[in-house]
Amino acid sequence: MNNNAFRKLSYGVYVVSTWDEGRATGCTANSAMQITSDPATIAVSINHGNYTNECIQKLGKFAISILGEHSDPGTIGVFGFQSGRDNNKFDQVQPEIRGYMPVIPDACAYLVCEVVDQLETSTHTIFLGKVIDADLLREDDPMTYAYYHNVIKGRSPKAAPTYLPEDTEPQADPAYVCSVCGYEYHGDVPFEELPEDYVCPVCKQPKSVFRKK
């Protein structure tokens, strides 16, 4: 079976957020879809191992920030390659409160949902949420999963439904690769000449985590 066939399905790039006893937390997601229009309901798939899953189960509410092509790609790294158990992710990306929920300010739109049902799979929980608030935040084209891979050159977190083992390996011929998220540096400036405070544009890790191919 060729798992790359799944990549031909349509995916977006989102941050699903909620509250953790008054502290904002969240994770990146690529599986979100509208199920019905009246009432408007949305389904999102969150890995069992993600702390956000546990927090949504407790609170019964979540928000979806729909990232755009001009959203800061570092947001994907912060929310996709760190755990909310150990990191306050919104210290690095200050939230905007909409519908009493934390959302990403430079997303192109947001949806706030109240959990009405859920389905457990072997690795993920599918939360079905009734939309109780939604609005546009800025003019931008929504970021697709293909755009994230082909233009930003990002990789999938292991908790993502679309993760493939080869995502951990560089697929082109870069000189240096981020050992945390797999970002491939292709800049005009030689990597060795980058300033010491250079950080990965996707996961915000320092220059020291890059490895030469």
C-alpha cells in the first residue's frame, strides 16, 4: 500500500486550543472538517498523547484557529513539537480571546466549539463540536497541508494523523536539517555563517540543534 495516497486528501493547518485550569494551551492539527451546517458542527482529530486532548475532555470546549499562508510558521513548531504538559505555549504566542477561548492572533479565522460528542479510535479522539462563535481575523488564504510541506518545508509531528516515518528524514538534499522538526535550511547564506542567535523558523529551536547531512 502506498501511504502517499493519503496526502492527496485535502488538509489544512490549524491550532486547536482550550483552557487548562485557566492556562491557555493547544496543539497543531491538520484534520478538521465541517459535518453539518444547521446547527454548524465541526469534527477535529486529536492524538490521545496530546495534552490538549485531556484538557478538551475536561473543559468540553475548544477553539480552532485556521492558519493562513502568511501566519508565522513558528506557531506550527511551538504548538506541534512541544508538549503543553511541560511548556506554556502561549507564552511564546500571545493569545487573543474570542468567544471566551484563546485563539492565534495572526490566523485567518477562528471557530469556537462546544463538545457534543466524541469517537475514540486506536490513536486519536474525534471531537464533534457545535460552533458557538466564529469570525474572520485577517485577509489571507488558508494554509493547506501541501503548502506547509512544499513551501515552508515543514514536517509532520509524530502525533499527526498524516505522519509518515519518512517525515523524520530529509527528502531533498539540504546541508543542514533541524533535528527537532526536520526543517531543511536552504538559505543563500551558508549555514556556518548564520548568527549564533539564529533559530529554526518552524520550531524555534536554536542553531545548535541543526545537524549536517
